Amino acid sequence: MGKRRWWLGLVVLVALAYAVSSWWLGREIEMQWRSGHAQLRERMGLPLELQSYQRGWFSAVATSQVRWDDALNAPVMVVQHRIDHGPLLGLRIGVVAVHSEAAFMLPNAVRDRSVSEAIPPLNGRALLHFDRSGSWEIRGDAFHLQDGDGGQWDIAPLRWDFQFAAAMHSVTSNLGWEGLQWKNSEGSSLQIGEVTARDEYHVPTDMQHVYEGQSRYAVSQLDVVNVFADGVPLADRKPYTWRASDLEWTLDTAVKNAFLDIKSALSAPSLRMDEQEAGPAQVAVSLRQIHTSTVEAVWPMLPALVREGRVSLAADAGVTLAQLQQAQSQVALLFQQGLRVEVDRFSFRTPEGVVEVDAQLDAPTLNATDVAFFPMSLASKLNAQVHVRMPESSLAAWLGPQAATLHIAQGLLARDGSDVQATLQYRGGYSTINGLPVDLMGLLP
């Protein structure tokens, strides 16, 4: 009898310990959940609202809503979450398991609720382990709908997988989407082919906010026919066709000798505008000499600085004047360490030949006061150089034969075979083209 009581007491003790620890985990998760919603709203400007959170001993249910400004005419997203937590769960698959379902309400659904009901919900599943690593996956089914304006939509399936290490020190994501098709009775249409994306990043040693890695995004096809923004008068709606295939965007970040370099490139092997072939087209841009120590110092304040401007920052975010001045000084240090933007290559095809552009911009003397009046302060301190090369016949087609001939005669453009080229420099508020002082505004057609 005594042994049985001992075992019974042990079972009760274990059950009580399990329940208490699960309750404690649930409380911690709720606090993180609420603070996470607040941070996304305050720091990133995301219109995210936690509508409800009901916590039990071993699980919780929550509802989140994303509602954009009504003027944007964007859909409202309502997300239902079931959050399971507890030590036993943690031993098997993680300390937290979250199952989410996102439903969308289109603006037109006010008039036609069937529009929103035709959109199947997105299903999400997240796992968080004891070491604070985890994963997140989202799946969306294919669907067809007719919107309130008579447009026909065919949306293909979507899948997204995201894995992260403890403290987000490394992240990997994969996106796969088979695209969409849309058309209306007025002859407008949009087609997006298969979309793939992969991101791989990690935080270097002794850093917290700087990531090294790469992104690779690809779109197999993009066709746009007579798509116009709301409010464009009928008289201004000129028919057009824009087609691109095998679009690719890449982003690479690398740290070397305490500086971060960011390189981005966009390419389209085939690009057609109406009947004119403009491909292959590409643009490659680099942001170089980003001082990593300065980035680490200013990063915690950067989202608030960018979100709504410095006035609301001080008034609404509780940032003191001293903190604001310190942030401005830190941003100024980025420029003083050699920060510059380079257009490594920008090229596209015209009927007469290929147009090529490369450029470099920097402002090495900015101080905290300049940052406070950014970007107007760049007018006197920006250094820029742009080199352009194009067929002379393309220049004549753009400016007109007489204006093209005049610019060449004035020395603003130099002939090189069948091409013309020019080097534009801007320093300290003064502009030159091929060494000749010019008024840039006066040269615009």
C-alpha cells in the first residue's frame, strides 16, 4: 500500500509539474506573441493587430488581422492561430507548434461576398524548438474567381518554407509559385509564369545585425497587356504590350575587412515592348564600403528612423534628442567611411543597337547636420559620375537629328565609330559633360 501511494504521489507530482511548466511556457509565449505584433506594427509600419488571445493550460488560440488603409483598396487578411505548447511537445518536435489559417477579404467583397469566399485560406505551420531554432511553412491551393469588376483570376498553388537558427543567426527560405493569369472584358491581361526564390543568410562572428549570403529569384514569364492604374483617363489609355521571359534577380552580401558590400542584379534575356525588342536587358548595382561597426550601432534605431520621419520618432516613439543626434552622427559615419553606390552596368537594346550606362555616386563629407536635412543636403556634397554609350542613330531618334548634331558639335557627345558617348560629372553642385560646364535641367528635352 505504501509503495502504491508513493507511485501515485509521484504521478501526481509529475502531472502537476507538467501542468505548471506548460502554463508558464504559455504565459511566456503570450508575452512574446503580443510584443511581436507590437514591434511589427511600430517598427515596420505593418498594420497588424492582435484581435484576441485566449490561453489555456496546454494551448492557446489567437486571431490577427492585417488591414491596410482603405484608400489602397487592398484585401484584409484575418489569421486564426492555434498554439500548442508544453514540455512533452518540446521533447518531440519543439517547445511551440503553431498552426495558422489566413483568410482574405477583398474590397469588392463588400458588394459580392462570394469573391472572398472563393479564395481558399493559406495554411501555415510553425515549430519552435528549445534551442530557439525553428521552421515555418505556408501552403496555398489553386483557385479561380471573378472579381467585382468582371475580371477573371486563375491563381496557381503556392508553397514557402523558412528555417532559422537560434537568435536568427542563420536563415534559409524557399518559395515556389506557379503564377497567375488575369484578364477582363476590356482586353487587359496579366500573366505571371512560374516563380522560384531561395534565400540563404547568416550572421558573421561578433555581429548581430549584419547578414552575409545570397538571394536568387526567377520569373519564367511576365506578360502585361493594356493594364492601367485606377484613375487614368480613358483618353490617356494607349494600348501597349510588355513581355519578358526568364527574369532573374540576384542579391549578394559579403563582409571583408570590416566592410559590407551589397551587389544586386536584374536581367531579362528576352524583353519586348510592343513590337520592339529591348532585350537582353540588365542592370547591376552595388552598394560598397558599408562600415559594419556603424551599421551595428545604428541598426536598433533604423526602423523607427525610416518608418515615419524624425518628428514622429521623437514625439511618438519615446526617442530623446540626444539619441536622435547620436543616430544622425552614426549615419554620417557611413558616408565618411567611403560608402558609395555603383551602377556596374545598365544596358538595353534599341532598334539601332545597345545602350550602355555605368555610374558611381558617393557623398564622403556628410555630417550629422547633413543627415538631418537629407536628401536636400546632397545637392552641394554629392559626387557623381555617369558614363553613357549608345548608337548615334538612337540618340537622333530620341532628341531629333538637329539636336543630336548640335550636341556633338558642342562637344557634349563624342563620336566613337557609329556610337556616341559622354561622361557626366557632378561635384559640389557643379555639372560637366565631357569636361564642359552644363546646366542639366536645361538639357532635358
